[in-house]
Amino acid sequence: MHFISEKIDKYVVKHSENEPQLLKALTRETYQKVLQPRMISGHYQGRVLSIISKLIRPNVILEIGTYTGYSALCLAEGLDPDGVLHTIDINEELVDFQRRYFNKSAYGPQILQHLGPAADIIPTLDTKFDLIFIDADKPNYIVYFNQIIDKLSPGGVILSDNVLWSGKVVEELDSKDLSTKIVLEYNTLLKEDPRLETVLLPIRDGLTVSIRK
């Protein structure tokens, strides 16, 4: 989803960091072989994730929603040399696809895949996270937030994707539209939670950055 003109969007991308060759290949194969390829983070948002991770230099990252592994590889670029990235996805068919690209990167041994419902897996991860990226099923965003907030290190960052939800957040709410309802509640939660400092960025479909005070 783009909320700025195509000309401005192209200018922004042109004057941002180039997309690594491995990620270009991952994008191509995702569009060739995987359903709903638009779910991939893509060049510009991927560079945003990468530079935020590099600014934080996290030791432990949690990603909720792996898809084909693009965003995990972007986040891994900022990992501490001894750090680890936990990534969770429910799609068994994509595990080998993800691992193949993880192993082609410099971060393969640092990326740990978890298969299954995130709400079941998160409580089993007995560690603190410096950076958490939430990009999964929207109806469970608040569930995930409540599970991870006490696992977030002081000064740690939560990145939340799709928080503008194709612009539906400013349209009249359809009572049957659970995803939009939860996204609206989630955005309010991030803004009002006294433990967080939050800014919502109009990047692609909306990306919120929340820092644990």
C-alpha cells in the first residue's frame, strides 16, 4: 500500500540504500512460487527494518510472521555478532524455502525458526528481546502484544507492521471487519500504554516504532 504519489515513492526508493542481491533473488522466487507475494516486505521497507536494527544493534530479535524470510534477513543485518533471531510462522510449506535463503546469507546460524501458532510459541521463549517485529495475523496483534511486552528489554523496540491497514483505519468501520477493528484497538493501545513511547510512520502500509521506557 502506498500513501504517497508514485513519483515521490520512486524518488524515495532511488535515494535509499540499494537492495542486496540475495534479497532481490528472494523477491523474484517469492513472486514466482509463493501465494500472496505482496506480503513480502520489499526493498524500501526492508532497508528501513535493516537500518533500525543497525541503530539498535540487538542481541536478541523476535519476529512474529516469517513468510518467505525477507524481513528476517533485513533485521538480522543489525544483529550483534553473537546475537540470535527467533522467527515464528505457521506455514509448514515455507520452512525449507526460508532456511535455504537464511543459509545463503551470513546470518544462517543465528536465525532460529519456530513452526506453529505464535501465541503458543511465544510463552516458551524464555529470554528478553531487544527488538520485536510483529507482522502476522491482525486479529491476534493484541494477544501478541500482551505476550511480549514483559519480554521486551528496557529500551527495547517493537516494530508493528500494517498499522494503517490499506487506509481502512480512517474509514467507517464495518462491524464484520474484525481485522480492522483489532488494528484500530492495537494502535490506540500502543499510543496509550504508559510503558511505551510510540510513533506511527506512514511507510508502505504503516509501521509503528514503540520504545520500552
